[in-house]
Amino acid sequence: MFYCCIISKAFLRISKAFLRISRAFLRSLMRTYISSNPKIMSGAPVIAGTRVPVARIVYLLSDGFTIEQINKQFPHVGLKDLRGTINELAQKVETVPYGTKISQTQAIA
């Protein structure tokens, strides 16, 4: 009986440690690169942990800048964070259903 109690307590500690590790791992996989907070940049979407607006990154990309050139302008933002931001933005754009808003042309017709 005594050994069962010791084994079950050890198993409980191991399982709790495993849960902590797996939760941390899942959080790292689900990291968001884009955040929005009303107290930061008036709520504009920014790269998480910075004050770099996502719109600025999109404008620079549309002007022909490479990720490396953008990284030189914002050296405090890593290349991984820039790529993650762009990928997350692309995923968000893909998940927004098309045709949910009525355009002015549709309203007139």
C-alpha cells in the first residue's frame, strides 16, 4: 500500500510537469505576431511587443522592399517576427469571408 501511494504521487508530479511543458509548447506554436491594444498606437494592429504598425510593413512590401530591407529599418524586430507577421496577416485575410459587405455599386443597382 505504501509503495502504491509513493508511485501514484510520483506519477501525479510527472503528469503535472508534462502538462506544463505541453501547454508551453502549444502556446509557442500558437504565437500571435499581430496584436491590437487601444492603449498602443490607438488600437492599430502592430507587431506584438512593438509599436511597429502592420500597415507600415504592408506599405513597404507594396513599395518593393524586401523583408531584409524592412528589417534594416526596424532592427529591433527580428526576421522571424516579420515573416510570422506577414504569414499571420495572410491567414487572417484568407479566413475573412468574401462578399460580406455590400459595395456602393451593389447598393445602387
